[in-house]
Amino acid sequence: MTNIKKNVKEILDEIPDEVKLVAAAKTRTADEIMAAIEAGVEIIGENYVQESLDVYQLVGDKAEWHFIGHLQRNKVKEVVPIYEMIESLDSKRLARKINKEAKKINKVQKVLIEINSGEEEQKFGILPEDAIEFTKYVSNFGNLKVLGLMTMGPRFGEPEKSRPYFQKTKKIFDQLNGMGIDNIEMKYLSMGMTNSYKIALEEGANIIRIGTKIFGKREK
Ligand SMILES: *Cc1c(COP(=O)(O)O)cnc(C)c1O
């Protein structure tokens, strides 16, 4: 049995107060998620809609929910009412759909734009060269609020290999910040996972998303 509480406490002790910890909870049970919350986790990150609706039934508003996986448009309707933030906005079509569903329930949905900093190594996200045009496009939606950027970077291998991807994303973050686009706030930079969060913090992340180091190894 993984010692979830001990793992959470170790991470919380280690990271600066202003950094938000997202517990990446894909494939984890409601009991595991509750253990993390009891140890001080305030934000749960989920990748799969149906799975998250199931655990949401049990965990509910004891945590804040962030969607961190690739979101299909036909699932947006189920995500918008529950999720505080969608960290993985990765296309114009998805932006239009989230805006439409948020409008229906009179919500302004907080989002981060996912940057495909790894380019060919990564499947989803906005390419760095398209980031400014994409952000301007999204700024026009009344029921979306862009609060920053998210990136994955490489999942495995040498942590140091992640650094250039994080640097690239931070550069876009600073550039967008300096542009003062209406309705856009560059407040959060979500980068770093179990193998790379220390590097991500050095490169300016203020949200880190950790699964394995909290819950132990995953089956899938
Ligand atoms: C699974 C996942 C994480 C956490 O990965 P670990 O290596 O288990 O810490 C972070 N971000 C996203 C988008 C994920 O899917």
C-alpha cells in the first residue's frame, strides 16, 4: 500500500507556498483521492471524463477539479458544470464548444492554453508559433477566461531533458503577459510531473501536476 498521506506531506513541505499542487488522479479510486485530500491536497486533476464523474459522486466539492487530459467536444457539457479549470484547451473548436456550454449555465469557465512544447513528440496542444494568434482568438469569448498556460514536456527519461520545453513555454507566457491582451491574464504556468517538477519550478511553474509520486505506480 502506497503511503499517500506521507507522499503528499513530503511534496507540500518541499514546494514554495505560492505553488499549487494538482494531484493527477487518473485511474485512482475515490478512497485514494480522499487520502490525498486529507493530507492537504486541494486540487484534483483528471484526464478521463467518465471516470472523473464517478469519483466526483463520492468526493464532490471536497477538492477543486481541474481537467488536465485531452477533452473531446462531446464531453464538454459534462465537464463545464463541475470543473473549476480546464488546463488543456488545445483547439479553436474546443474553445467554441466550452464557451457555448459555459454560456448555457451562466458560467465563465477558467482555462489554461495547452502548449505543445514538445512538438512532434506530443499529440495535443497549440504549437508555440501559433500561441499568440490562438490566444487572441480565444480572448473574444465572453464565457472563457484564459488564466495562463499548461505544457506536458517529455514524461519519462532524464528530468533535465524537460528543461528546454519548460523554458520555451515560459517564454511564450512572458510574451503574452507583456502584450496585455484584453480578457487574458497570464497568472498560472502549469508544468512539471513526477519526474520533472523540480526542473519545472526552477523554470517558473506555479502549478505542478503530480500523480505517481503521490499515488504510486499506475497500471496504465
Ligand atoms: C498523468 C499526468 C500527470 C502526472 O504524471 P506523473 O508522472 O504520474 O506524475 C500530469 N499531467 C498530466 C496531463 C497527466 O496526464
